[in-house]
Amino acid sequence: MRILFDQGTPAPLRRALSSHEISTVFELGWSTFANGDLLAAAERDFELLITTDQQIRNQQNLAVRRLAILVLPTTSWPRIQRHVHEIEREIAAIKPGEYRELEWRD
């Protein structure tokens, strides 16, 4: 799957998801894009956006998007690292245009 990491998504997650083709907003020079522009650009080349922006659902009309969005509850790599298998399961199950937010109690 072609995955785009948003600005707050920790880069070490890339190694844990090595079976996917991953780019970052920073690498593409898209760090200054507003969310709407970022989503439009991402839809052209990616299937999934992984972000830590928990407000994206309230800021954008996601109903018209083909891009799947997975929201992580934190930017903390140590916390995310403990849930890599759950993230992998969500990636495998997510459908085009779907929005999912992960929640962890640790």
C-alpha cells in the first residue's frame, strides 16, 4: 500500500511498516500545505494518510475523499511502538475513503 505520513507521525514507524511504500509530507516538500490541499495532493498518489491530527475530521469534509485516513492518538514513538501490530491490522482492513481513529488506554 502507498502510505503518506503526516507531519506528526513518527518516522520510526516507517521501519515497522516496511512491507508498504511510505513517504512523508516533509520528504515531498508538502509541510506547508493546509489540510485541504494536503488531502487533495495525497489522493493523487497515495491510498492512506497516517496522521496524528485528531481534529482533521472536524476541519475537512472527508465524505468526498477516496483517501483512507488513519489517526494515531499520539506522536510518542514509544507509545506507538507498543501498538504496531494493531496499526498493521488497521492498515490491512481499512478501505478507500474510510476514516479510523485509534484509541489506546496505556
